[in-house]
Amino acid sequence: MFVCICRAVTVDEVHEHCDAGARTPDAVSERCGAGEGCGTCIERLTQIVASRTAGRVATTSAA
Ligand code: FES
């Protein structure tokens, strides 16, 4: 399932970036471009990242 249509980023891809160390939507966006188009997916991207990283220590800020 796609999270970001503009950049063709899937839920699985977001999970992979989180598992590889991305702890914020911005960090995921830097790695794959999700959320850098129309912006419609940002809320969903934020929810997915929060769910995947719950309980993990943040290594990057969301500034
Ligand atoms: S759907 Fe993600 S930026 Fe447009």
C-alpha cells in the first residue's frame, strides 16, 4: 500500500527506513522523498513513523 503517491513510497518502505534508523517523518522523507510533493500524506506518514518507532530512542530531531 502506498503512503505517498507523489513519490511512490509504500508502507513497507517507510517501515524499512524506520528500522534502519529513521525516527521522524523528516528523517524518512530525507531518505525516500515521502511528503515532499503535495503534502497530503504527511499526517499518515507521521502516524506510521510514530507507530513503527514507538518505544525507540530518537536519533534525529523533527525540527
Ligand atoms: S502524496 Fe506524499 S507528497 Fe503527495
